[in-house]
Amino acid sequence: MQMAKMAALLGLAAVVGTASAQTITQGDAKFQLLTPAFSVTNGDSFYYQDNNFTDWQYKYTWYWRQQNNNSNSLFAKFDSPATFTSGNKTRITFSNTGAGANGFERVTGEFVITLKDGPNPRQSRVFTRATLGSHPGNATARVFNFFHLCDMDLPGGVPNPAPDDIQNFSGHTGTFTEQSSFEFAQVTSDGSESRHDTNAGSILRSNLASGSFDLANNNTYSNDGAFAYQWTWTLNPGETRTVRVGQGVNTTAYAVDPCSADINLDNQVDDADFVSFAAAYNDLLCPALPAFCDADLNDDGVVDDADFVIFAGQYNDLVCPW
């Protein structure tokens, strides 16, 4: 199913153009990527809370490395993505990125990013589902490395806010926490990463932008810093794998949305959501791309019994966890 979805997205890339910016909103929170996404070394994102236009994040981007060229690269260094944005979600699709000849060192990537605004002031979450793979036209199985970097920029103390930021990595649970004098943020993963790192943002960006650098498994950095994850896989041509990362501002971060069944985005799973889910469940199939399929809670391309089980569990809890 994942390969079928990726093939559809590869075809979609030819008909969906790049946007001026991928901006998603929900409630009074906003998350924006500069264009093209994952193509610049500095200032790749803006993350606003409560329409106060204070940017809480400096950097959000993805890199890759393939054994044949053995050099880390930003995802959009060689390929501009196709994008589709609607409401609180954006999909960014890279169909053929890489240096050198086709058939040797191409990668594909689909990034679905979702923003959820919290019920309390200065509180929101961002969820990313990244489907990363070897291009179907590659000649043979090869080793791929994929990297994600997230540099939060919390408001801190005065007169100099940066030095009171402290980053910590919680064992190998995949969770980073950044704490300033007044605010906190978390970045978490699904635990599938091979390595991790926290360090000065400029150091991590420099290391990940060139050469064959691997993350160093540093767990703590005091001062204004950044977080990064690394996944290392041997992939056959056309093979993809999916990873998830999440951010939380002034709330616990989750890699997978614990309230995905909140279809109408009112921070509870109730009868209104059941009406929307039941209609999609009756139709079974998701709408055609590029539309999003909000009732497909396990992201397998259909709305079926597996999604009903997820919906029922969240419906029983009623109130979304924040």
C-alpha cells in the first residue's frame, strides 16, 4: 500500500506546482516553511503561538545521504518539491532528488505535516509523517541515511534569552526537551532513529549540510541549541519506510497524534466527529489525491475497521489529551 501511495504521489508531482510558502494554521497557531521547503541552511521555518507573531522556532528541515555520493544534502538541494496545503495540513513530495546519474543515487520523500492548536494560551503541537525511500529507478540496494533537524527558539529570560535555554535527550525514548525561564518545548520521535544529537544549531547545520557526518548521540547541551535525528537503512529500489516526529510547545509532544479522531478540530472526540467519520467509513475509500483523508487514522489509504478501532478508543476518552 505504501508503494502504491508513493507511486501516485510521484505522478502527482508533475501536476501540482510549488507554493510560495507552505503555511498551515489552526486556531490561533501558525506553522510556515520557507520555499522551497528544506532547501536553505538558515531560517527555514516560522512557528507562531496565539497570533502574537513571536517566532518560537528557527529551523525545521530534513537531509539525506546515499552511499554512492556519500555526502549529506538538504532534501531540496537537487529537486523542488510538489506541495499541497489545506487548512492545518501540508504535503511536501520529493519524487527524484539526488546528484549524479539516474539509477544510482536518487531518493524520494513524502512529508505530511499537521498543526494542532491547544486549548490553553501558547500551546500547540506539530506532527510530521515522513515516508522516505530509494527511488524506483535505482539500480540496486544501497545504504541511505536520513536526518531531521529541529531548532526551537523559545522566549527566555531578560536581558539575554538564549543562554537560559537547556536541551536534554531522554535516554533512547526519542524525546528532546528544551526549557527556558518561562516556556518549554519537546521534540519527540517514534523511537526508530539510529542516532541522535543535541548541540549548537550552527554546528549541527554545518555538519549536516556537507560531508558524511553522523550524529554523535550527545544527550545534553546548555545554551541556545538544536536537536537532530538520524535513520540508517539499506533500501531496495522503490522501498520506503515511514518515521514520525512531533513537537509540543508548552505541552507534551507526541510522535503520533493522540487525538487524530478529532476531525472538526475542537479538542474533543464527540458525536460531531462520529458523523464525519461514519460517512467516510461508509465510503471506505479515501478521496483522490491530493485531498487529505482525515478519517484514515492509520494512514493506510482506506477508512476501514482498523480506523474504527482507533476512533472508538479516542471517542471513549472524549477529551483530547493536552
